[in-house]
Amino acid sequence: ALWLAAAVEVYTSKEVVAVNGTNQRLKCTFSSSSPLSQQLSVTWNFQPEDLSSHEPVFYYLKQPYEPPSGRFKRRVTWDGNIERNDVSIIIWNVQPTDNGTFTCQVSNWPDVYGTIGEVRLRVVQKVNFSEIHFLVIAIGSASVLMIIVVTVVIICRQRRKKAQQKRTEVADTEL
């Protein structure tokens, strides 16, 4: 019963949106009930939106192996760190033909069974105005406003100080 419970759990971002022509990191992490093995392997595959056949994207066994052919040849690099349970990759120059689902599968002997992580990639022509953009604009505006208020306070204090010094000088000369 304990052996059946031992399995690799894989975690991914469920959906990623990337701008056409940019590079996109596809994050995949895992946990295993067994210590990291020399036989640990990682397989990345791709299922296009048109549901044509799966394509190999990347393979790792002791070292990364890029695909020898196909649409991802020379367009994918390893960006993981096995010691940190990270098996992520970067897809370079994403294109609309890269729309689809990427799968990440990890085998860590004796944990050879487990979940398969899926990441749906959507390639868009331009970035949509999102909540993150709104948040960045709001924080930026608040920061600029705070700098202006601090600057005005400092200038007012210096002017008051100069006015007080002049009054003191005038009072001293009258005496």
C-alpha cells in the first residue's frame, strides 16, 4: 500500500499568455516521495490546438537534450534546477503556431508514476490591459505623487527657515 502511494506530483501554471516574438518560460516543478535519483527523467511534449499528433519538445536525463528536429529545434532551452525540483524550460521566439498544450512529465526512480503537468500556451499579438498593468500604473502614480509631496514639504521648510533667518537678522540690525 505504501508503494502505491509513492508518486511524483507535478505542478505547472495552468495557462500562460505570451506576446508573439518574445521568449516564454514554461514553469514546471515537482515533488517526489523518493530522494532525487540518477535516473530522474523529464519529458516535455506539445499538443497543438488543432489536435494533430503530439510533438517532443525537450528531454532531460542526467543532462538536457534539445529536440533534434521539429518546430522547437533550436528554440527551447533548459531553465530548470533539479536540486530545487524545478524542471522548467524556455521557448524562444514564440509564434501563433505554438498555441496549444505543453505537458511536463517527471519520473524519479522508484517514483515512475504520477501526475502529468499541463501548461496551455496562448500567443497573442499584443498585451491586453490587465489588472497587473493597472496595479503597476497605480503604484507608479502613488510613488510619483509621494515624491512630489515630499519635495514640496522640503522646499516649504527651507523657505520658512530662510524667512526666519532674515527676520532674526533684521531684528539684530535694529537692536
